[in-house]
Amino acid sequence: MGAGIPPAGIVEAIDKRRRAFLWTGEETCNGGNCKVAWDEVCTLKDRDGLGVLSIRAQISALLSKFLTKLHSDSSAPRACWFRRRYDWTGAQDLGDPHHLDTPAWKGIVAGLETFLSISKVTIGKGDMTAFWTDLWLGDHTLQDRFPNLFSHSTCMNANVATALTSDFRGTVEPRLSQATETDLRNLAFELSFVILCDDVPDSHWDRITNKKLSNKSVYSNSFRHMQIDEVAEKVWKSAAPLKCKIFCWLAGKRRLPTNEHRF
């Protein structure tokens, strides 16, 4: 899973056996044996799940390590090899489709949007920071701050170094509206204060924890859209035996089977 996306059938076959083991302890189980939907079982405990590992979320987290390494040191051999192969410094930018794209690389790039959405950047050379979609200038990305201007961009995946060196205004389509022209002037004014450091690499951090990005932080991000359940937190942090914790979890979801079991 750390090298590519396995076929969906393999993931389902593994999950089928995991469901059977959890609910019946047998080789197989049917729908009536499963008290809670598998997606909920694989949700984090503080999000009212059982905390069983989600294979699909784990695949994305494992593949993200390539993006983390590529963004952390652009002079590393792997980064240089990818740059030469996919021509990032030429007509293509990281994230643009390329005729040499392999299934493995497509799986890695599929996580690029998520990677950018959970990270923020301390700018250095600017060569591994997306100009529009990375959080590097202000409290929001330039894409969110200047959506009309972003929609007129002809190089949506350009990095900061390229955009500033070549004057980003040259990558914006002409005949802008008056409001977009104002956005263009405001952005140009902000960028006039940006100074790149050629000997300092860009540093990517987790937006929430302010720590270095890791597989764990990417995995946890898969569930950040869900609300934290305060009751669930108290249940799982208690000193009760595991069987009691699971009983309380099932009770909270109204999934206890019979009155006899409730008693």
C-alpha cells in the first residue's frame, strides 16, 4: 500500500474478513451480524467510531509520504528524478497531467489536493510551494482570497519561485473585469514584500498541530470533517474494561440487540 493503490477488490476482500472477525469471530458474516456500518467502525474513536484502521484512508496516508518527502527537500535524488521525468521546471508543474504518468504516480498525485489542504508553508526558495493552492501568504490560500483572479490563471499549479521570477501577471488571461483588475493590483502589492531565500528549503507544517506533516496527521485529516464526540472521548479514556467500553459505544448508537442483553 505504500507503493501504489491496490485494486478495490483486494481492499474489499481484506475488509470482508475483518468484518467477519470483529462481529462473529468466524470466516464470514452476513449483514444481520454487523451491528454498525463498517465506515463508522473505521472512524476515529473521538469521532464516535470504533477506531479500526480504515484501509482506504491508510493508503492515502502512506502514499502521501512521497509528497511529504518531495516537498521537504527538492534537492533529494528522488525529487530530482521526478522533476526530470515529469518536467516540472518546464511546461509542466507538479500536479499537471503528463504523458509519462504511471498508475503509481497518478495515485500519489491524487492525494496532492488533500496534502495542500492540510499543510501550511514557511517559505524559503519557493520552488516546492504551490503559488495559488498552498497556504504561504496570509491566513488563507491565494486561491480562496482571489477566486476570480485564480479562475483567469493559465498556470494553476505554478510554484511560488516560478510565479515571482516570471511575474505572475503574465500567467493571467487578459481582459479582466474591473474587480479582478483590483484584485490583481492588491496581490501584486502584497507580493512586492515577499523575499525568497535561495539557500533555504520550503518547510511544510500541519495546519492544525503546527507540527511536521506525517502519515498519522494525513490519516487523521480524513476524519476532520466530522465533529468530535465528547461522550465518546470520555468512554474510551475511562479505565473500564474494553468489553464495557464497546458496550457503551453500541448503546450510544442504539445497537444493543435485545432487552435481555441490555439488562
